[in-house]
Amino acid sequence: MTFARRALVVAWKDLLVERRSKETLNALLFFSLLLLFVFQFALGPDRERLAGVLPGVLWLGFILSALLALGRTFVVEREHDCWEGLLLAPGDKSAIYLGKLGANLTLMAVVETLVLTLFVVFFDIDLGRAFPGLALVVALGTIGLGAVGTLFAAMTAHVRAREVLFPVLLLPVQIPVLLATVKATEALLLGEPLGAVAHWVKLLAAADVVYVVIGLLTFDVVLEG
Amino acid sequence: MTTDPVIRLSDVRKHFGAQTVLDRVSLDVGRGEALALLGGNGAGKTTLLKIVATVLRPTTGQVTVAGLDAVRQAEAVRAQIGFAGHGAWVYDDLTATENLKFWTTLAGRAASEAELTAALAAVELDRTGPARVRTFSAGMKRRLSLARLTLFRPAVLLLDEPFAGLDQRAKKWLEGHLESHKDRGGALLMVTHSFGRELGVADRIAILAGGRIALDTPRGNLDPDDLQRLYAAHSEDAA
Amino acid sequence: MVRVLGWLSAMALAIGLVLAFGVAPRETSQGNVQRIMYVHPPLAWVAYVAFAVVAAASIAYLVRRRPAADRLAHASAEVGVLFTGLAIATGSIWGKPTWGTWWTWDARLTSVAILFVMYVGYLLLRSTIEDRERAARYCAVLGIVAALDMPLVHFSVYWWRTLHQPPSLMKPGGFSGSPAILWPLLVNLAAFTLLYAYLVAKRARLLRAERGALA
């Protein structure tokens, strides 16, 4: 299937460039570590208080890292007019969107794994039974962030004040994802079963579908530059 | 129909905000024909080329490539053209071979290792295949961009100063490649700055000045001096 | 046509405001402040309608690439942000004496606030892109994403505020549906909708003139 192969080659290219240039990933990983410190200092040593805001802080960490990772995803295409090349390559442009999304999700997954691990270690969280549910929530939330983020990153890539405009456009749209993931994470960490947060999970799944479909349908419009 | 031009611009205008870059441009390029587009800096040559390539849209006017409307059937047009602009379309962190592999796969064409190596060999980059493009000079990147073109057989080639930065051997190779393209019935629209032997491949010369086609003539027996005189006479930018 | 709209909306607005602030009975517990509740819901209603228009015009633009659709989306966004701002302001004005605070993260207010932010983002994007055609396309995509997001925003905000938490204390003046209260509300609803339509028509016309001058 050519569509799949085209999407895969885009993802392959992005991940290869990332691995070789190490531009984004290293900075992101270090940024996550830094966030941990900043949160700790900002919130103080009080264990109780930390436990209460932990889910919010965790997702704040994810979102800030995602903003960095996603914001850069099309910057590489501006060199040597590669963007032009993407536009002129014959075939369905949504394959490019999917490939970019795949690469971004992979990147975000790496960062989130690190952030989560650091959180568990530093804040002494017992994941235990909550892990499968948490993994699902994190996965769904990340897809939501990535789907809209990839689209908006393409939209803001050529715009002045890209670094500011990208988060300004992305964050309001992501509020449902933020609310759902934080609330679900909160409940799961308190030991509640996945069934108790089923409505949040369904919302996330619905959001993901909507976002990815819009991305697939409108990406060619955005690529036209 | 073999008599219809492969590339046709009719009354094309292009504005960027308040600035008019192209003002009622009409141009034809036929099968097996090569047109060299000359003009001063900022004359709009690249803009015109990009409009034919569907990278930009005309403000008004009609553009057809291989009988397809460049605005309404842009995707179909893209399948018919090979474009090499100022940017080389290379990813610095990928190797030369990987770059070619990316662009061919993205175009839905599965090129074998042998084909990729052959393409690199044609522009004498085969030994640098495994090297990262970041280490390449600007000229090498341009050659890589041309190597990419050889992997396809489009009906139309749109090239922006393709001979720039090439050494004699590479120029000779490119000439040969473009002649074969024409022999196969391909059309060529080439933007160029120079009057030298590069124009040898052109069947017709057009000069873009003041947003319009100031001259459109067969190259025929014009020698470089004639050309320079015509160019100076027609363009605002005294050569 | 636009003129008629202007006159109609002016009349309806005059009637509506007189009804709201003059004729309608004074509410016992909240006092005159409650009269804002004849104005606040209509404003919020128009804010959402304006957004729906932005979304519909955006889709229309992407399908047909007609500049008129883009102008409609742009005009509706500008008028919409105005109405949204007013809706938030009137909500706040009502809230201060009633709840003792200018702001609360009540589900409805929060949703309207998010709507406001979406509008601002849309207008920011527009102002940042110089190329008119690109601005139209990108804003169309943003408009569609934001509009399809609104239902998700609603649910998530509502669940956020009401599940496992005491229900919101905000009730818009406790409408029981008595005619004395219903009529001013409905008239204002119509009036503000007309006003919206008039302002959008004027703005769209102005946009056409502005852009025509450049072409």
C-alpha cells in the first residue's frame, strides 16, 4: 500500500533526522528534568500538597514538552525548500500528516516515559495497579495533543512569532484533553478502577478521532503554504 | 493533441499585496521544446516558474500544464512535472542516498539501491552516497538535487538556474540530460541568468521585464552578443 | 437590505432594553442587578451563533474558495469576539453582587471564556499572516478545528465542574417562565441577533471595500 509506505517514509525521515541531529530530543529530555526541579521548588516540600496537584503538574510537564517538540516539527522543512518538495510530491498529502504525527508521537512517548519515571521516583508515587489505565489515558491524551499540534505546527511554521502563536492556538483547543487526562489521572492514582473514569476515556477517544480526521482532511490545505 | 502546448500561460497576473510582479504574461512551451526565460533580478522569473509548478497560484489568469489546470487540478499537474528550484530539497542530516530514497518513496516510486547509485553516479556523487549532506558544498547539493530529477521521467521539467554552480563536466552532463528529455517529447521551461553555452539547449528565448514578456523569439541563429544586446534593450536591468 | 437590518435591530434593541430595564418587574432577592440576566444570555447565545457562522463560512470557503465566505468568517469572528466579551462582562457584573466575586469557574462561564480565547486566537492568526489567501485558508482550518472542539469543551468543562462536586450555584435569575420575565428575554434575544447580523453585514462590506482597494 503506497499510502502506508509514504507515511512511513516521512516518519522514518523525521526520526532519522532527529536521531542524528539530536537537536530536539536531548533538549527535551533535559527540559523535562529541569521541569521537575522547577515544580518541586515552586510547590514546596509539603508532601500532601504535592500529592494533590500531582496529576496537574504531570500533565503540565507533558504539555510543555509537547509544545517544544511539536513546535519544531516543521522547522526542518524550511531549510533548502524541503517544504516545497513535500508540496510537489505527487500523492495524498495526508500521508505526510500521518507520518509526521507518527514521528511526533514517538518523540513524545520517549519524553513522557522519562517524565513519568522521574515523577514516580522523585515524588514517590506508587503506580501499581493504576499503570495500565494510566498508560491508556496518557496514550490517548498524547494522540490528541499530537494530532492538533502537528496540524497547527504546520500552520504556524511560516508565520512570524511562530513560537508564541503556536501555543496560543494549541492550548485552548486542548482544554478538553487537559481536563480529561488530569481528572482521569487523578482518579487512577487514587486507586480507582478504569471503569470509574470511562466517560473521560470516551471523551479522549472521541477527541482523538475528531482531531485526527480533521488533520487528515485539512493538511493539504495547510501544506499549500 | 500533439499540437497543443504542454505549458500554457494566458494573461497571468500575480500580485503580492500591492506589488504587481507579473502583469498579463502569456507564454507557451510545446512538446519537445525548451524555453529559456531571462530577466533581471526581481523580474519575476522565479515567481512565474513557481506558478507553473503549482507552488504559487496566479492572482488572475490561466495556467495549464499537459492540458491540466494548474490551480484546479494542481495534484494532477504535480504528477507531470519535475521541479528544481533554488532550494536543493535536501535534509542535511541524511546521507545523499537516504535523501534520494526519501523523495522517491514519497513520490510513490520504489527505487532500487542500484537506481539510486546510478543517479548519484550520473552527477558524480556516487562515492559520497553514504556521506551526510551536511558535509556537502553548495554545488554538491545542487548536483544532488539534479540527481533526484533523473530518477523520474516527467513530461515537463521546470528548472530555476540549473547550470548555476556546476563545473564544466556537470554542465555537459546536464545538457545531455535535457536534450534526451526533449527527444522523449518532454517540455522544458528554464529560468536562467547567463548567456553562455547553457542556452544551447533552448529552442526559444523569452525575456521577462516589467512584469511582462518583452521578447519571445526562437533562439535560432542568435549568438550571445545578439542576445546581450536584445537583453539590454528589453530589460530594465542593464546587463 | 443592510439598512433595513440596521433599523430593525435598533428598534428591537430599544424595545428590548426598555423592557429589560424599565418594564420588567424588579426581582426580589437580587434587585435590579438581575435585569442583566435579560441581556447576558442573549449575548452568550449570539456569541455561539457567531462561532457557528465562522465554522460554516470556513467550511464553505475551503470547499469553494469564494472570498465572500472568507469575509463572512472574518466579520463574524470580529463581531463574535465583541459579543463574547460583552457576555463575559455582563456575567461578571451580575456575578459580583450576587456571588461576591467577579469570576468563578462555573461551567457556563468557563465555556464562554474558552470561546473568547478561541476567537482571539483566530483573530491573532489572521493578523499575523500577511498573505490574504493564506490567512483565509489557515483561519478556515482553525475555525473548523475550534468549532468541532466546542462540544468537547462543553462536556469536559461540565463534567469537570459537576461530577463529584456540588452543582453550580449559578442560576440565571431562576426563570420560571412567567410572561413578564420571558418577553424581555425573547425580545432581547431577537434584538441582539439582529444587531449581530447587521454588524456582520456592515463589517463584511467594509472588508470587501478594503480588499477591493488592494486588488
